[in-house]
Amino acid sequence: QSALTQPASMSGSPGQSITISCTGTSSDVGSYNLVSWYQHHPGKAPKLMIYAVSKRPSGVSNRFSGSKSGNTASLTISGLQAEDEADYYCFSYAGSSTLRVFGGGTKLTVL
Amino acid sequence: EVQLSESGGGSVQTGGSLRLSCAASGITFSNYGMSWVRQAPGKGLEWVSAISGSGGSTYYADSVKGRFTISRDNSKNRLYLQMNSLRAEDTAVYYCAKEDCYDFCYYMDVWGKGTTVTVSS
């Protein structure tokens, strides 16, 4: 069960947009529209930001959006704000044998 | 408001056992699949196990298969994780998380705050 590949860290200035990538394989990200994204502030409960590739739960800011192309899913955060500084994880269904897999996580710093 | 609260964490010796519990409130518990996810110190999130709303279907990550058992008591609104043959690499914060559908929809919309498990020799 290999983790999905995310950049370890990214940074941006307030107001900018950033896109976090999540690369898998044709056995997980590429085969299913079942990618979700989670925001995790250390010491707190993770928070669902995007599910089913591009759907946004009620209450999540529309500054967060998701997409997928081939084996790579992406989370875009527009109009960066200080409170967006957190760890972000992608997650995907990976078929009947591997089942489910997280990305390694991306630490986002808002400069 | 939906709330999940984990308990049962603690320190245990290598090879020992521990049972985690997760109490759910604000939902019809039996209507939702549930998962356990963990985060080792300095590491990322790792999916551990999942169970359907009825408890009839269970799944495990390879890293815990044969050692951990997920179960639920819908009459008590509780989810459990029985952890046996614990190893140092099982040291982590363990989160319970609710899926947004009866069986599995492969995303978790509500999470608890976690309980810490430390395995040492």
C-alpha cells in the first residue's frame, strides 16, 4: 500500500493561489473519482475539504477546489489566508486489494 | 452536531494489547460506515481499518491485518479497535472518523480529536 505522492512542503503569500498535487497510479487515483482532501492543523481533528475529486462539503470556503487529470489529483487554494497554513493530505480508494491510501502530506506555509 | 470522542489510548509494552473506543453522538450511528486512521510522530496520516454501518464488512491495512480487529456496537453508538501484538511502529495518535454513507463512500466527513497510543519496550 504505497502512499500517494505529494510535495512535502509548499508556501505562498496571502492572496496568492497555490495548487497541491497528489500523484497516484492507474490503480487508485487514475481509476476512481474517489479522491478526497483533508486539512490538518497539528493537535486538532483533520477536516474534510474536498470529496469525490471536486465536491466541496457544506461550510468549506469556495476558495478550495479540487480536480483530477489522469493519475494526478490537485487541490487549489485561492486567495491564501493565514489560517490556511496547515498540513494537507489527499486520500483515495485504491481497489479491492489495497483499499485506501493517503498521500504523504504537504505542509503549507503562508508567508 | 455530530461528535466523535476517542478513548482508551495509553502506554503499553511491545507485544501487549489495547482496546480503543470511539463514542459517537448527534447521528444515527448505525447508518454510517466508520474508519480508524492513525498518525505516527512526525509522520503523515495512515488509514488503518474500516467497518460498514451494520458491522458486517470490515477491512484492514496490510500493516495491521491479523493483529487489529475493528468492531462496533450500534446499540451503544460505539466503535472499537482491538489492538494485539503491538509493535513500536504502532505508536501514533489514533483517530476515529465517520464516512458519509451507510457502507463505504471512501471519504471521512467527521473526525474525532484522537487518542494517543505509545508502544515501548
